[in-house]
Amino acid sequence: MQTRPSALVIAHVLPSFGLGGQERVALRLAQEQRANGDQAVVVSLAPGPDGPLAGEFRDAGIEPRTIPKIGEGLDWGLPGRLAQQLRRDRVTVVHAHNPQALIYAALAGKAVGATVVYTCHGQSSVARGRLWLTRLAALLVDAYVGVSPRIACRAYRHRECPESKVRIIENGVDLSAFHPDAQTRREVRAELGLPEQAWVVGTVGRLVTDKNPNLLLTAAAPLLGPQARLLFVGEGPLASGLRSLAVGYSAAPWVHFLGARPDVARLLTAFDVFALSSRTEGLPLALLEAMAVGLPIVATTVGGVPDVVRDDFSGKLVPSGDAAALRAALIHLREHPDEAAMLGQRARDDSQRFSASTMSRRYLDLYRQCRETQNPLTLV
């Protein structure tokens, strides 16, 4: 009889319990890992109060912990405090998300003899003065994961880590929750005051500079009217400026700001096109979710997006920062609905390889492989 490997205790170390993609990936991984029989804990390095995802971790049976970073600069005592918590939890695998978490969790993980895995979720900028720290921390990890081939390739080309440590594990979503639904589409449109026959462009993501929502609004504004709407699902520091920009374009009645919502799967069914105007990305979960719903994609060619969206096959790719190209792609899909429907179906077909269960299984395989071949270095 084949025996099951001993259970792991996995600590996900995050910059915060915010609503970002890396936090949602960690939540999904922790849920899948508990279902698999392993133990999962989650640690935020942000000072309290807890962010909005803390409640979702609790609902999943995963008690969130906070080991706050103190001060604006480097907190040299944080690795020790984090290591104490890891020892109390008997952690065997430390999984860091985000460069800040990498710096502190790599040291803490090695201090307790744990396997250390880091996931690079995007092209996050690191202050030049601290780049050496992230490179040093990357030498301590047992595996450095890129969420797409381009992100992984960038890591070793930019000397962010040794090439031998790089792995690729693409993000995944709960495919059972995201699918086309005509009845839900009608219900959501009625709830939002959208005409049933309106052409609706939407996006999901934080309203922050890296997502560049201003570009999407600038591109779409001339196309909007009673039968053409633009939806922003998400919140962030650019929200007020975006509302003012919509007023300046005389498009305010046709732009809907829905804020952060827990029912993204429902809202996506009301879209006709999913647009992503980011300046930088990893492999955004919202993009995978939109594809699973069968939406044609218009997106900027950044990060891991071209690894997922095939230009003129499952969507339209445009240069980052090019409002005219983004507008032209939207116009093309509006004027060619049959082609838009075909692109959407292909996007849905392509999305089926990005399941949360596959992502979780690949990480578990990686954890166990790393533990079998782990560098014996332990900092004490």
C-alpha cells in the first residue's frame, strides 16, 4: 500500500491582507492545501488593522497572523520575530509572496530549517538600494517561481536569482465559479441599471497607477453613451481622479464605479468585453476569470498577459500606454460581434488549463521536491 507523504505546515508570508492578486493566490493555495490534509498559516507584515482578506482567511479556517514591519526603512529585527512565530507554528515550508516578504521570510525560514519558496507575481519595482537584498534573499530560497514564462525568464535575465532555482507555476482560478450565464447576465444588468442590449466594457482590479485605469477611461470615453457603458470593479487611490476625468470627458453618466465587490463572478457575466490597461502585470487572476466567463479580451502587452491571451485568437493585444490602439481594438470588437463571440469562446477554451487545483497540486509537488533536495544551509 502506498503511504501518503507526511503533512506539511505551510506558512504564506504576505505584505498585507489586502485585495491584491498575490493575496488571493495565497488564500486559494491555503484553502486547497488544507483540503489536501496539510496545514496552512498566513502571516502579514503590515501593521494593523487587518486588511479585507483577513476575514476570508478566517472563514476558510486559517487564522491570520500579523508580524508587523516596524518603521519606514529596513526592520532588522523582523526576521527574528517572524522566525519565532514560524517555530511556534512548527512550519516546514515558508512561501513568500512579494519582494518585501522575500527579504524577511527567506532569512526567517532558513533560521528555522524550513524549505523556502518565493513566488514572483509580477514586475514589481524594487528600490535600487535594496535590489542587492532581494538578490541575496533569492540565494537562500529553494525555488523561485514565476507565474508565467515571461516573468520567470525576466527573473534570471535580470539576475534576480540563479537560473537553476527558477520554476514556472501559472496562477489558477476556481473554474467552477466562473462561466457564462445568460440569466445572471440579465439580473446583473437590471441591478446595475444597464440596458439589456447595451455594449458593456468592464475591468476588474485595483484603481492604482500600475493598473493604469486612466488609459482605459481615455480610450473608451468617446465610445460611451446610453447604449455603451464602462464598468470599473475595484477601489483604490485613483478613484476620485477617475470620476473627475469622466466628468471632464462628459462621460460620467455612462461610467459605473462599482468599488470592491465580492461577487465578481456574477458581475463578469454582464460584460461584453474585458479590458486590461495595465502598465505592469504578472498573471492577473481577473484576466483568467474573465476568460473563463467567455469574454473577449483587450489587454496591454505587459508581464505574463501575452503568455495567456493570444492576439487575434482569444483577444486583442495593444501596446502599453497607447490609448488610440486600445480604442481601435474596442471599436473593432463592437463592430464585429461575431468575431468577438468567437474570441470569447476561444478565451474560455484556453482558460481551462488555469485551474486552482492544478496550481495547488504543482506547488505541493514543488514543496515536496524541494524538501527532498533541500540545501542544508540553516541560519541559527
